[in-house]
Amino acid sequence: NWPQLWDGHMCVLKEGPLNRTKITENGKRLRKNWTISHVILTELFLLFFKDAKSFVAMKNGSGRPELCVDLNGALVYPADKVSSRKNVYVISTVLGTQVLFQNECNVQAQSWLYAIQAVISNLPCN
Ligand code: I3P
């Protein structure tokens, strides 16, 4: 139950909008479908919500993220040849999920990269 899991256990390290698309699930390639998400970085997860309102709703006891990426053992790096877009990074999880995230502003995109890298390096499986 997401609201319960959230309650008192996780703090928001970074929050804001990013474009994202899942490209692999369980090691299987998916068709790209870029969407804008409201992204929340915690000490354990990168959570993608439909919008900021959905995140507030979850905290108030209803709903959950559209996508939850387990950062323990994950890798994050520039996705240079994976997209025609600029400032694209890939997060690759131990269970074989890969998510691209992107921001038109390279400073913004890079600040997400650094924040996610910092979380990963603090987790046991880094
Ligand atoms: C895809 C769509 C994606 C694009 C992808 C296309 O077409 O245009 O935005 O990824 O390129 O295949 P469709 O909507 O028909 O699925 P990028 O924006 O990241 O380049 P790709 O096939 O080179 O991954």
C-alpha cells in the first residue's frame, strides 16, 4: 500500500518534471512512449507520477506512482545513441528495466543524473 509505505518512511531528495519512457522491462525491449512525469527521488526509489497533483493525492492516502524504479544496484548513465533527443540518460535496474529520462535543459537533466548517482552510491548494492 503506497500511502502507508510512504508515510514517515521516505523523504523527498529531489522533485520535479522530466520526460521519460520505459524502453526495457524484464530484459525485453518495449516500444518507446515519451511522456512528461512528475518525478520524486527518495533514498530507495525513483518514482514517476502522472503529475504533481497525483503525488499530493498519494501522500493524502490515494493513488500510487505510475512507475517505481528500485535504485538499489541500478546504474545511471548518458544514453547517447538511444534517442534522437538531447540530454537523455538511462537508468538500468538489476531486474532488467531500463527507463530513459530527458530534459531540454542540460543543467536540469544533469542535476537529476548527479542526484540519482548519489543515491545509488549510498545503497548497499552499488
Ligand atoms: C518512435 C517515436 C520516439 C522515437 C523513436 C520512434 O516512433 O518517434 O519518439 O524516440 O525512435 O521509433 P513511434 O511513435 O512510431 O513509436 P526518440 O524520441 O527517443 O528518438 P527510435 O525508434 O530511434 O527509438
